[in-house]
Amino acid sequence: MSYRLGVDVGGTFTDLLLFDQASGGFWRHKTPSTPADNSVGILLGVEVICAKAGITPADVEIFLHGTTVATNAVLEGKGARVGLIVTQGYRQIMQIARSFVPGGLAGWIIWPKPQPLAALEDTVEIKGRMSAHGKELRPIDDDDTRAQLQALKKQGVEALTVSLMNSYLNGAHETRVGELAAEIMPDIPVSLSHIVLPEMQEYERTLTTVANAAVRPVVGRYVRNLRANLRDAGMAGKLLLLRSDGGLMTSEKSEGHPVSLLMSGPAGGVTGAIWVGKNAGIRDILTLDVGGTSTDVALIENLEARRVRTTEVGHLSVRASALDVKTVGAGGGSIAYVPELTGALRVGPQSAGAVPGPVAYGKGGTLPTVTDANVVLGYLPDALLGGTFKLDKDAASQAVQTIADALGVGLMEAARGIIDIVNENMFGALRMISVQQGYDPRDFALMGFGGAGPLHVNAVARLMGSWPAVSPVSPGVLCALGDATTRMRTERARSFSQLASATTFEDLVAQLEDMAAHTRAELESEGITPDEISISFEIDVRYSGQAFEVPMDATLELLRSDGIAGLTARFDEEHRRLFTFNMDSEHEIVNLRAVALGKPLDLPAAQLAQGDGNPSDAKIRDHELWMEGRMQPAVIYDRAKLRAGDIIPGPAIVIEMDSTTLIESGCTATVDAVGNILITLARKECQS
């Protein structure tokens, strides 16, 4: 028997989901995260979940992991000190950057410009130059390069980036610098820009490679430590990490290319939602992944998640493929407060996190959080995690009362105000990935997951007009499910930079086929058999003179049938959808990418026994909760006892080991054939 174990480390909990690949059976577990050393929480969880399944860690064939180590290193400013080697005359490239200032008018006056990841004093120039066509104009000088490397070594840099002009066309000079660096500072990891990002635009290429170098030591230590600890625990299987674009990469490869992990954590939830949607027959989905610290949202169209070519973490924006996920500081641990200056209620982005956590957790927290408000309103039961994690309602009430006193309102009004504000924050994030991208949210279902997603999905669906509101099976560990059910992915990029009118079909296809061969070989070297590999392409197109591109999916079959004219016609259509207009300028093909994918895990969802529509067998007890300005009678149900076809009128609460689903008054929930809870409006006037 072989097992796959998906592990997702969040700010509050570490989620684990173990699959038996032969039978399709699974086990789930949540354990508190250990921020000081995430591997501690992971190993504790591995021990427990293996015991639940009656196996040992040695039986786990594949360990799949979504991690926020690279993300946190950037957000917390804990990346390595990076030395940067550039072409003579380009020492200020990181300081000049791009002339974009966020904010409205006069934003440049108040915007604190972030410090570059590679400081000016750690940036050196070397002789040598490649032309814009990749021809050597001036050779590099080994003695000069050695002197500059010695200077960086004396300054104590912990990682090195080499980014030379036009190296994306010819990386010979960068390769030589890397060889000299290996002689002079053998213990320092070196990132070469023509390997990390072989694309034009020298600032973006340099920034992305510097970011890669900055997180390499941190990610490398974490991955090596985790791998060693798992081996010591007896796990000899493969360790794979989830990339920002929703694919998998080996742990060894992640050590050299950690910039691909910057959005690893949120990607797991999106891939898990695709698996749920496929089994539930729902193809267009907005995701609402609510954790303890933040909420991640994404858009899935026809069971394909939108991808972007830019990964954004805090103020950092690098050129790396990622799922189009937006994050807001709105989670179960988000802290509510009333600033003295305005006297208006605010929620987040500050979070109580895992330590000390919400007041109701009884771990020393004193500040009121979203979780505490949910406890006060009766939206959460008396205990979580299958009854093993008791909640202190009295302490939560005392904490929320401080908000009520500051606002001059009652306890319940204050608690509901906290929930309404955090729901509006989630609503704003969802509009960014739907309405602002040209999509009508009413055409999508809204899927809530994460520990707190099903608590808020009904209310946010009202705001969005997105029905049904979906609470998937095991919503609290859906990110771990996504980690466990995704597939290997690698890509290769190349700048093309030609007008479409000057491009021959044969030249374009020849380059795509060459890139496809390289990506296919890379997956084969990682143990994927040729018959399990599929190849797809992305082609960046823009109007000549534009400063940005639109990536277009393509296949060789589509290109052969429609030609380059078909590609540009599809670009025009997408450009109009995104921006409402087209231009008369010529089309330019900017970048090419070949993507190689391993075989997806064909894992059907388990079917529920058919019920008669009456959920009474799953009823635990009667309950009361605050909704629509008053206390209302409700019912608490055990999700494990629900059957397919059961209909649950709101208000009601459905509890399970890893999450709680809230069904609001005026709404009705139906359990589908595979156990998802689908919430819809019971009457039209309910929508507001």
C-alpha cells in the first residue's frame, strides 16, 4: 500500500491530510503551528496522523508540503544579506527601480520607499558586456571579477546574485562569474539571472534573482532540516514542495529556486478547491480561504485557476509565475480595536496568531478577535477539533465587551459589528479578483475553506451575489488536500521580442518545441515517465509600444490550426475583456514559456449514503445564536452523520473536526452526493 501525505503550515494551525492511494481513504489532523520551528509541529502531526491510519512514516511514499517560509522571510525582513554583481555602469539598478509610486495623488510625498533587498554598498560592477543580440562586445576580466568578489566576501554577504546586461540572451559571462565565486566563496549560494529568469527587462530580472538569493539560505536551512527530521522519523519517501503556480517541485530543486515558493501556502487551497469543484460538478468558483491570520481569495474559471506572471509579497513584486491570489489581513485571529482618534471600529490586519491566539483559546490572549466575536454570537460551538479544544466563552465576552464599551453599544451589537467589518474586508478582496478583472461574481459559486472559511462564506456570498456558497468536505484541511492532490510542474522561459508581422510560424514553433524538450527532460530526470508528461505553452503578447504583456495559453495544435493571426485575434479579445478597448498598433510577441506537467492524481471523492432529506439523525442539540439583530433558535448538526440529499434550514451550525459551517437565517443548505454543503437563498428578499 502507498500513501500520500499533504501538509500545510498556516499561521495558527498545521493541517495534515493522509491519502491511501489504493483505496481512496483519507485521514485528517490539525495541530497548533510552531512558528519558532515549523518542523516541530509538522513532525508531531505526522506522528499522530500515521497512528490514526495504523501505519508508520515509512509507509508514506510522497510527502507534499505547502510552506510560507520564503514568504515570511520577505515580510519579516529576515532574508540573507545579498551581494549583487552587475555590468559596469549599472550599480544603481536596484535603487532606480521603476518609477511607480503606489497610492493616490501626492503619494510620492508620503510613500516610504522600501529598502532594496541588495544594498548599494553590497553592489559591485565588473567589466565586460554582451550586445542586445547576445554577442560579446567586451570580455569579462577575471582579475577584476576576483577583486570584486573578494570585496563582497569581506563585507560578509550571505548570498550572491549575478545579473549582467543582456545575459538572458547569452549567459556565458554570468556562468564565468559563478565559477569564480565558487572558488572564492564556496559556501555562499550563487543565483545567476539567466537561469532564474531568462527574460528581457533588466530591472525585473535583477530584482527576481536578488529575491531568489535573499531567501535561499533561509529556505535551504528549513528544507534540509525538515528532510533530515523526516528521515530520522523513518520517512524515506519523496519530499515535494508546492510552487506558487500550483505545481510541485522537488525539495532539492526548491533549495536553488526558492523564489518559486513565495506564494506556496495560498496555492494549496486553490488546487484543493479545483479538486472539490471537479467532483462536485462546479466549474466556476471564487475561493475564500480564511485562516487564523489572513484571508486568501482566487478565481477559478472552468476548473482552471487564473495565473499571473508577477508574485507580490508585501512591497516586493517579482517576475515569477503564481496563481492569482489576493491576500487581506482578515482571519479568525484578526484583532478588533477602536482608535481614539476616529472612534470607529477596526478589524485587523494585526493578528493574535497561534501564540497567544484569540482570548477564547485560553492561551494568554487578551485582545478581542474575530474568533471571539463568533464565540459570543453563538456561531461557534463550545469546543473545536472534535471536542478536544475547549473554548472560553466568558473570557471572549469580556474581551468583546471592551469594544462594546468603546463604541457605546451592546455586547452582541459589538460582536456582530466585528463580523460585518471582517466580511466587508473579504468582500473587497473578492471584488479585486472578479469585478476588477472583468468577471461577474454572480456567475461563480463561492467556496469557503480554511479553519474559518465556512463560518463566513454564507454572509460573504450575500455580499457578492455568488451562489451557492459551498462548504467542502474537510474545509479546514483543504490546503493540505490541495498539496496532496496536485502534480509536478516545471517551466522554461525565453524572450522572443519580435513583431507578429515579422515572425514566421516555423521559427515560433521551432523555439517552442526546443523549450518543450528541455522541460520534458527536466521532469524525466525527477522520475516522471514520458507517458505521464503533458506540455503546454504560454505566449506573452502586447501592442507594440505597450509596457506590459498579456499571457496567452497556446498549444501546438491550436497554433497549427489558427496560426499567428489566431493568436493575435485571441489577444485582442482578451485585451478588450480586461481593459474594454483595443489598439490599432501592431502586435508584438514578447516572451515564450513551455510548461511541463506530470500526471494528475485521479482520485474520486467518496460518495455519501443517500438520505431522505431529513437531517434529524445528525442533530446534536438545539441552540441559540444572535442574527438579524436578535437571538434566534438554531440547531447544531454533526457533519459526519449527514447524508446526501439532506436539507438544513437556517439558522444552523454544522460542526466537524476541522471547521464549523454557519447557515444563516433565510438560507437553506443541501448536502450533495460527495458531502459538500451547498447553501442557497431560501427567499429572494434574503439577499441584501
